[in-house]
Amino acid sequence: MHSGAWYVVILGIVIAAWSYDALAAAPQVKTQGPGFYRIMLGQFEVTALLDGTHPFPIETVVEGVPKSEIANDLARDFLHAPVQGSINAFLINTGSKLILIDTGAGVLYGNCCGLLLGNLRAAGYQPEQVDEVLLTHLHKDHVGGIIANGAMVFPNAVLRTSQVEADYWLNPANKPKAPAFLSTFFDAAIASVAPYVAANRFKPFSGDFELDSGIRAMALPGHTPGHTAYLIESDSKDLLVWGDVVHVASIQLRNPTASVEYDTDAPAARRSRRFALKLAADKHYLVGAAHIAFPGLGHIRQDGNMYDWVPVNYEATPAP
Ligand SMILES: [Zn+2]
């Protein structure tokens, strides 16, 4: 063949190969973007931070409602067990202080979770900037993120939770009296808080305590003995960060009687849930929920004897 003809054949093959490449299926990426979502609350900036999602074993964990009702509630919301449950935390920048409410699971829930620190950095903050860490309670998925390799993740922060909560989980004498599956929760709480205690940075508070200008603690016992919500107010805008008042919105908003086996005192947890739901609905509070689908920010609307969750409207630029 003439050398020019070879050239045409080779060029043809190259073009064909290039076209094939361009038409080949793009590989699926299968990951999400960084887990943070920002809103303004009056003068305060609030950043919801995702620690991860994990398969929540609803059918074994939810109590106080028939299994058929659980299945119906999930189906109505186009869900089926196990449902991926979010672990959310909330970072409040008041303009003078940086306050983190709950810290995710750290390494205690395995690979699903422990994403909080990466998401905090992706959101434009460093852990050294956090002035206060407020814990709603001392369960693993709220306290686990305060340490890494036994050291403080937030070395300049004061760590706070209610005194009742501290007295319960940090006292090993309570461990044998609790259900067996909670025994590692005592160990985790003690180990997580230890470096802050050693550094004299652990400062529990008592009762409905005013923590800082615009932040008030509100006792909501039952899920744990000292379970606490935080009410944040700026320019007459309110955010109720309520911790574990609701674990599965599809079930517990329609039937607030439904509890979870992690509730230390289920009747008290039910009372606290009804109180917090009615309060949020009546006062039109914005709610920050630890386990409602990320970002866990929304409103509660009363609907007869039931409640609805209305997620915040997405804003590309957070507006006051
Ligand atoms: Zn909990």
C-alpha cells in the first residue's frame, strides 16, 4: 500500500477510537458532596454538619407500636427498613463565639460515620476555633467525636452537658444496672470526656441553664436521664436543637408514643417528646434534629393528634 494510504487508514483508526472513547459510559461516582448546610438565624450563622448515615434497625429498635403500624408508616413515606438514619450536629457562630452542639460518633460507629471533622473543615472552620461544645446527651453518636486517638479534638473548647447526664454515664456503678447493650455506652462516655476532665475543660451545668447570650439549656429527660435541648435565639428568631427527641420521623411524629429501646426511661421520653413537639409547633420554632434526615433543620406542624416535619427550603445563599 502507498504510504499515504497507510496514513489515512491509521488516522481513521485513531478517529474511530477517539469517538468510541467519547461515547463510552462515564463511570458512576457514587459519593456525595461535603455534608454541611448553612442558614442564618437572626445575627447567628448556623451550620448543620453531617457525621454520616447508618442503617437504622427500626423493626427491632422501635417500641410501643405494632410492627404493622411501623411498616405502614414507613411505606407511606416511601421507605422500608432498615432506613438510613442521619447523625447531625450544629455549629453556631454568634459573631463572638463558635459553639458546637453534639459531635457525632467519631470512630465508635465504624466506617459509616465520623465525618463531622472533615465536614467542619469543608464548611470553613477549624476544630481549634470552637469555644464551646454542648452535648445534648452522652450517647456514643453525640459524644464520640470529641476525641481522636484519646486526645481532645477541640483543644480550646469548654465541654458542657447537664450535671445529671454526667453523674449517670460517668459513674461506672450505674453500668451493671443498665441493659447489657448499653454497657459500652458507659465506657465510651467515660473515655471520651476524660481528656477534657484532665484539662479542667469539662463544666457540667444544672437545670435550665442560660449558657451564653442567646443560648439556653432545656431539660428534656427520658431518652437519657439528663437529656437536654438547647434553645438558641437571635433577633427574635429561635432554633430548638432538641437532640434525640425523635429518632424516626416517619413513625414518631405520627405516633409520639413510639419509643426506642435506647430510651433509659421510655415514659419520661414520651412526655418529653410530646412537650417538645407541641412547643415547637405552637411557637413555630425552627428545629435542629440529631436524627431527622440531614440537614435535620425544619419546622413541626400540628396535624390533629399527629405532627408533620417540614424541612427548610433550600437556599444557595443563606439569607437572614
Ligand atoms: Zn441518643
